[in-house]
Amino acid sequence: HVSVSLDMLVKLVRTFGPVIHSTVSGPALVGVDLHAEER
């Protein structure tokens, strides 16, 4: 059961990896701008 779940997890990471990366890198820049304005 563990090997099956790991295999599915790897497939999910390979599928959504680029999407998550682009989603995180986008708001990260916005978050930096917000923090800069707070100072």
C-alpha cells in the first residue's frame, strides 16, 4: 500500500510541480511588494 501511495504522490508532483512552482513564485513577488509597502 505504501509503494502505491508513493507512486501516486510522485505522479502528482510531476504533474502539478510546474503549476505549483509558477503559482508560488507569482504571489511570492506580490508578498514582497506588500511587505515593502508596510515598512
